[in-house]
Amino acid sequence: MSTAFLLACLWFVTANIVAMLPTSDGHWRAAVVLIVTGVPLLGWLTVEHGPVLGMLALAGGASVLRWPLVFLWRWLRRGGRPRRPDPAE
């Protein structure tokens, strides 16, 4: 096994352990750290093992970090504008 593959497996185990821990910020700090470490790792894994394994790892990472992707998708649909405050709040 290559180093990139082992580190990707370690990333997935760490992401799942972090998801089980209680946090006060809804795991946003952990999500940022996972994204910052996962993107270069995904590139390295894709270079070493090809696009098929890279796409599988991307799909797995997206399933772990689905809420940041949902919020990114909503932000892109608004055209990059900030969310309007809800008058009921």
C-alpha cells in the first residue's frame, strides 16, 4: 500500500471519530481542518492511483462533509451573496 492510500484511510477514520465527538460549534472547525488536509491528500491519491480511486475518495469525502457542501451549494445558487436575515429571528 502506498503512503497516500494509508493517509487517506487515516483521514476517513479521523473524520468519523471527529463526527462522533460533541462540539459547541457544530463541527465547523473540524470540517475546515478536514477540508484543508483532505484536498491535497485527494490530489496526491489521484496522482498515485488514478482518477477512479480519486473519484471514489472524493465521493467518500463528500459524504463525510455533506453539510459544508450543502451550504456551499446554497451560497452558489444565491450568486455568492450573503444570506438575508430572517425577520422572524
